[in-house]
Amino acid sequence: MIKVLLFLIAFFSIIFLFQEDSYGFIEGFDSPPLPDFDIEKSPKSILLDLSPTQNAAKRYLVFGSGQISNAYSETKNLVYGINSDQGFFSVGMFNENEATNLKLKGYSVVADFPLDFYSKYVSRNAISDIYQIGNIANSELVHKLYNVTGKGVTIAIMDTGVDFSNPDITESLARDENNHPIMLDADGQGLVLTNSTFAAKINKYGVMKNFTRGDIPPPANVTSTVYVSTDGVFLNNSIGNGTNISIYNSLYPYYGQNPVLTGTIMSDMKVGNDDKDFIPTKSGIYHLGVILAPQAGNLHGVIVLATDPNEAGVYDTIIPDMSTSWKDFTREKDKDPDYDFDFTDETPIVIGSGNEFLLYDSDDDGNYDYSTGTVGARVVDVHGIFSKKSEIDDHLQVINGTLLPAMDKDGRFFGVMTDFASHGTASSSTIVSKGIMKYDIYNDTKKYTIKGIAPDAKILPVKSLWFGDVFYGWMWAAGFENEDNKWVYTEKPKADIISNSWGISGFPSLGYAPGLDILSHVLNTLVTPQSLHENYTGTTMISAAGNSGHGYGTMGMPGISSFGISVGAVTNNDFVGYGPFKGEPRFGNTTDNSDHVVDFSSRGPGVIGDPKPDLMSIGA
């Protein structure tokens, strides 16, 4: 029974985030409603059914006696699970009726509940809120006196993802010794399927030809073929009926019926200008896919080509049709843009080139107008698209989901890092902004630059607040890899600091006092040297105090953990309004005072008397 209880506690502490709310498990039968996520604009260059799910499936923990197969005999919605001598534990996706049936059979059901998402104020242009923050926090003085600018320090941002499109943070992306980006998507949201294939007929002289009846037929498992015309070289769209391709549904389960959908591209995609000038492929097989990236109510769609220009069958290059995606994104209501559906005028992306960013400059002014993410993220296969299963570690109780490579050499998929709510980007910008871009912040015709607290630090994005696993993200950033369903220390943490700008304030629902919960215990363990391995150095963990103040003892987990560093918020009047709002306070009723603890900032102490928060900084 002890093992059973430990597994249950671990599952209670897994958290998720959707838009501006995150999710964790709460014991009970009735599942609270999911937050609204209205898609204001979605792509039209691809025909795709993404209607809101009726009686939407939700994530549940199901446990009880017997074997997993007994509970799931009538449903195929198992996400991952494990059997033990005392019973089984599993996570599945169910609608309300299915959850009811499991409950009536005697199984325990644990549903989702909304949690808190800190920073309290995030704008879409998040980087422009921090002008002069370096001077206010005296970080620029530290830069000058001690030459401490964050150089050599890697910070894992455990959040909603990070968008590196702004030049102020583009160079801050952490990279390995091969110049490959270091990024983790524990949410499973950034998976891009490129398993729709098109066979090309290329003769020994490197000339593209059309398939004829007398030819050896193309491989039987290809989606379609490539043809040559006077207009160029194209992927055949099945004789005008459209090409059906598999698309990973990054909005599942809130939109769409399955994690993999079938979409239709109604136009032929151009891959060459003529029979001798075409995008190279050594195998003669092109792979096609679509990126679906949600961001602040918008759903970006990018058609992508994967190819093997260097070695037959080794796919290491993708080409995104950013111009078509841009026209889709900026289209006027009830108007169809003149999409070009053309890969030949786009920039190829190779992981390790330093140019992995999905960016588009529509007017050639040198400034990018559009971003849909960064190629090269490793993605946890949350829904078992390729791995079919996940398990739970016996010691730390964390999910051992299959971690996919950043790009599949067989051309079936690749990973992309996006930020669906801009929160992780805002957190990163406050830290590492280079102060390159100029902004008209105060509407006074003067341009201002914005420099972060540690502009020379590197950012390691860990997306784990949509539908993923914070435990997995923590373990991975702390230097552990999942090998054969065991967590193995790699002798060096990937990040020096792990930043957590989120938390759980609704702790009564968990049944555990903040600081005594498994989330806080795991954080304390990861901070402690040699706790998990004799060579483990420990990792600095920083968490937001939270927005549940001003009451006594209002701090939740993980900020309340004994060994982590929690940060509360104080006021500063350098950021009062301008124009008609000039001189008006943002908080309180006067601008005469500053450096006060903001009313919403959570207070300590912890249940065992820990004085919290540990630090205070500008937060209002």
C-alpha cells in the first residue's frame, strides 16, 4: 500500500496549463469545466476540421485493483499506465460518460482542476514592459562593478514555451557542442508529422521526369507523386481532388476528435522551377507536413517540406512555406489571399546551422513580421503517436514518456518550440534581453532600448504547462535522461538554474499542505547535491511566490518548498502611466511611495516555519 500511495501522490502533483490557467489532478467525480480557448483566427490554406469538441475528453487519473486491461477493456483512451501487485495506475482521456462508467465500476477517478499562472500581467508585446528595469534593480551597476552579466549561466524556463523571434533574445537560445538548440517540449505540443510522401522520378543525369504507364511504378506506400509541367515541378494533389495528409493536432483534446487529424491541401506545392532546377532529394522521396501552432488565440499553420539533400534516406532539412502562412495569417475576413504554395522561394532550415527560426519578413525591411517557432525541440510523445506507451519511475514517480529526437532521420517528424501564451517569452525577455531593438514606449517620439537583468545568460526553454509533465521537465533540465524507463544522471545538469513562474494556490484541493506535497519534495531533492547520484551537483530552483496575497501563509507550492528560492513582488513607481494616465498609480491610491510588497504577492511562512519568500523584486 505504501507504493500505491506514493504513486497516487505523484499523480496528484502533475500540473498542466491552458492559456492563463494550469491544471493538476483533484480527487473527486465531477470534473470542473475547462477554460475557454477561442480560436480567433485559424489557417485557411489547409482544409481541417478543428471544431470545438463536444463533451470534450479530459485528462483523468484512474486507479484501482486488478489490471489496466480490465478497466480499459471498453475504451482505447489510455495515455500511459503501470500495473503493480497492489493494483494499477493510469492516465487516460475520457469524456464525462466514460468517466462515469469507470466510477460506477468501482475505480477511483481523479480529474483536472485549474491552478494559478504567474506573472500576473503579460502582454503580447511582453518585452516592451521592462524599460529601465536594469537600472531600477541595479543590475546594470552589477554589470559594471563586477562584470557579472550572466555569461556562462544557463537558465531553464519551465513555462509555456519561448518564442525567440525578437532579436533581443534570439542569440540567447542555449546550444550544445554541435550548435544544436537545447529545447524540451514535455507537453507533446510541438510534434510535427511529415509522413506524407511524394515519389519523384529522377534519371541518372539528375533530370526530373514524369511517371508514365510503362515506368516502374512508384513505391506502393507513397501518398502521391511529383510531376513536371511548363510552370515548374510540383507535388501532385491527386488530380485536383486535394492531397490528404496527417497533421498532429496541437490543440487536442480541446479541439478536434483525435491527436492526429487528416487535413487537405487543395493546391499543388511547388518544389522546382524546371526539370533541372528543383529542391534536391537523394532518395527521390519528398515528405510533406503541417505545423499547427497556437498562440494567444491565433492558430498558425505552416506547410513544411522535409528532404534528404545529402544522403539518401537521411532527412536533415526542412523548408517551411512561410510566405503562404503569412498571407493566411494576415488575410482579411471573407477574402482568399493569393497563396503561392511554393517552397522554392523559401529558406531551408538545418538543425545546427544557427538559423532554425521560423521567421518571415514580409516587406524586406530587415525586421521580421511573423514567427511560428523554432525548429529543433525534443518532444515527449505524450499521446503515444510513435511510442504507444509511457511508464512511471519506481523511485521518483515521474513519467517515463518516450523522448523523440529533434528530427527523425527517416523523415516522419520533427519538433518545434512555440509559446502558446507568451508567458515564457516574457519571463525570458526580462532576464536576457540584449537591448538591441528600439521601442516607442512612452509615446514621446523618443526610442528606448530594453536590457535584461542577465543579458549574457542562455535560455533553455522547457514547455511543460500546456499538457505535459513538470516532473519530466525538471529531471531533464537537472541532467537526467530517461533510458530504458530509468532516469540516468548524465554527470552534468543541462541548466544551472530552473525558473518556475507558476504555482498551485488551490492547495486544499490536493489534500496536502504546501511544502509537504510531492511537488515540493521533488524540488527539494533536485536542489540537494548527491541526493539522486553520487556525482549530482544539485540545481538551483527559483519559483514565483504567487498571486494569492495578502494573507498570512498564503504561499503555495512549489514556491513554499524549503530548499528552493521563492521570489515575491514589490511596487515601483517608474512604471506609472503616460498620456491621460500620467501620474496615476498602477496599484494602491498614491504614487508617493514605492518598494512596498504588492497586495497580491503571496506571504509566508511555510507550515514548518520556513520564512518565505526568500527574495523580493519588482513585480508591479
